[in-house]
Amino acid sequence: MRRLRQLAERTPAGRERYVDLLRALAITMVVLGHWSVTVIGRDPGGQATGHSALGELRWAYPLTWLAQVMPVFFLVGGYANAASLTRLRARGGDAAGWLIDRSARLVRPTSTLLLVLTAAAAVAWLRGIDPAQIRQVFWFATIPLWFLVAYLAAVVLTPPMYALHRRLGLVVPLVLVAVVGLGDLGRLSGPEELSYGNYLFGWLAVHQLGVAWHDARATPPPAETDAAGPSTPDRPGVRRRRLPTSRRAGLLFLAGGLGAVLLLTVLGPWPVAMLKVPDERLDNAAPPSLALLAVAAGQLGLILLLRGPAERLLHRSGPWQLVIGVNLVVLTVFLWHLTAAILLIGLLDAVGTLPTPAVDTAAWWAWRVPWLLLLSAVLAVLVAIFGPVEARSGRHRTGRRTARGTPARSAVAVAGYAAVVAALLVNSTAPQQAPEPLGTPVPALVAYLAGAGVLRLLRSGWGTRD
């Protein structure tokens, strides 16, 4: 508590506290959402299994328009990435230094999760557990890593995408939305391969809105320059750099997004649910569809409308300290929340007290409260153990040094990110029940460790010139 008070007292006057609140709320809602819709059953062999209850809760589909908060995370990610990049450049840093700085907070907690799970998988294999069963548990525990594939790619692309924003303004996210629409046509009428790029372009469009939001909030001095050249006055039309953020704009975003999602789902071909529903042919989030982007626009409108009351609340010490505390370990909470579910299910099953009520029955709903409380307790233990890794990573800032790196350093940083992203992608797309003694394909593990090792070497100062 003492450290939280100190951090709260040292908060810069110009910090956008609302962004920190939105990040904390988004991850908390993801965790609670995953836990709440979990159904525990048993396979023919008597082993405990889990799946999503959404397929049997059709009445809840419209609620997913609020529950699907990954657009909020990418929106605030775009804001935060643009803010930190401009701060670093103002101190004389470069894009490579910024990428290396960002990797500490993102890659180190992820490496901890993967190494612990791999070690546990190796122990299970040596004890004679079926490699296919090991893979299935590992796959479930690492479901959160799918989002890091797109987010890390957005981080790597932030410097050039920010430069594009400074030149073309709101044209950039509009073009990305058009590309997503083209991918949607591929999913609906073929070829389906045309939609694969939406895994990147969809989330990048939302991330770019966050970049525009930051630029709208910032007030650069007339002489400011950046990688795109001297700052220029706002242009008219869609080439304007500044995203409208007034209350009127919030109402327009909310109404327009809601209207578009109704057209695309109720009247159009897309599912109403914005989360994965078992056995549905189409999924709005994998890859992101125009319907999901419409939900993102509506969520942006709601965010703009609620900003005033939220900021007044966050200038009180107690709420702001709570937001700081969550953000210190927010990625740890996200990465470990399904591992907490695995541990709790295994513990309850071992002592013979694992309830398996049918979905949407009185017993299933009654079990939600103790289920969430027990999961919170298990996750709290995991965060207490592994959270310090992320908290310490937040203090490590290579970007504080203004020495510029060599060209090779930039290329090596991008290569390190690419290896990490490729490894996480292979893990996410590998078959759920493939016989993997270490839980994940060995090439993916090797690529990840190589990429993370390269980024760690760069964080130590390799490639800088003073």
C-alpha cells in the first residue's frame, strides 16, 4: 500500500488516468467472462473437461457486445504506445529503443508462463502422462497467448503506423476497415484465405484509433517534429489527424456502431455473439469481422461519453491507487487466469468435490459465485508468485537512455519480435490434442526462447552507441 501511495503521489499531472482504468477493466472483464461461461463436465473416460456455455445461452448473445472487450484493450494499447513513443522521441530516443523497452513489460511475463508450463509438462511426461493429454492442458492454459500474437505485431508496427497517421490521419483506420471488409467477403463467398489478414488488419484498425485518440488529446508545440516530418495543422475531412472526442462525437460513435452491428448481425450474415460460440460456422473475433469493428466503434462512443465522470473519480486517491495496483500486474492476471482454472479443477477433482451441473440450471447458476471466489483465490496466489516479474519489468526502461542505436540493433529488435510472434502463432494453431511431450511444438519453443533471448540481450545495452 505504501508503494501504491507513492506511485499515486508521483503521477504526472498530464497522465491520461482514464486509459489505465480502461486497461484494468478490460482485462478484469476478460478474466471474469472466461471463468463465468466455463462448463465443467466429464468425458467417457471420466476425465474432467471444460467448454464454453455460450452455445447453450443464446439469450446472452447481445451481452457479448459489451463483454467482448479486446477492442478496448487494443484501443488503449494504441493510445499508450503512441504516448510512450512520442515521449521517448522527445528525449532523443529512437524506434528501436522503444521496441526494446516495450519488450520488457510484454515478453518477460510471457516467458515466465511458458517456462513454468513447459517445466510442468516435462515433469508430467517423465511421470508417464499421455503427451496428447499434456498438450490439451497446455493448449487450454495458453489460450490467452493468441491475443499477444496480434498485439505484439501491432507494437512492432507502431512506429511506421504512427508516421502514417501523422501524414494521412483518419484515412489509415478507414483503409484498414475496408481491408477487413474485403476479408469478410472472402469468408462469406471465397476464397477464405482472403480473410486471414484480418487477424492483423482488424486489430490494427482498432489500435490505430487509439493512436488517433492520443493525438487528439496531445497538444504538441508548433515546432514539434517527428519521423513523419514537421507537425502540420489539422486537415479537413477524413485526412484530419485529430479524432473527434467531444460528447457529440461519443453519441455519434455509439449510435453509428450500434446501428451498424444490428445491420450486420440481425439483418446481415454475421453471428450476434461477439465471442466464440462452439460449433458456429462464423466467428466475429477469429478473425475480426466488420461486425466486431462496429462494436468497437460503439464501445469507443461509450468510452468518450463516460470519460468525464471517470476522470473525476480517478483523481481521488483510493480509486487511483486501485487502478495502479491492477496495472502493475495486469498482464500476469491475464496470462495466468486459465491456469488458475486448471489448478482449481484438478484440486477439486482430486478430493472428489468437483461439481458438474448442467448449463443454465439452478445448480449451475448457484455454483457461479463460489466458483468465481475460489478462482480468484487461486489466481491471487499465482499473481503473488509471478506478479513481481511484471512489476519489476515496469521499472526497467531502456528508453530512459537517449543514446541512439545502430541500424543493426533495429533489425535485430524486429527479428526478436518476429521470432516470438511466430512461436506464439505456432503454439496457438497447433492441434489441441497433438502428442507434444513438452506441451508445445519444440520448434515453437526454440523460436520463442531465441527471440526472447535476443530481446533480453538488447535490453542489456547491446548495439547502442553513446
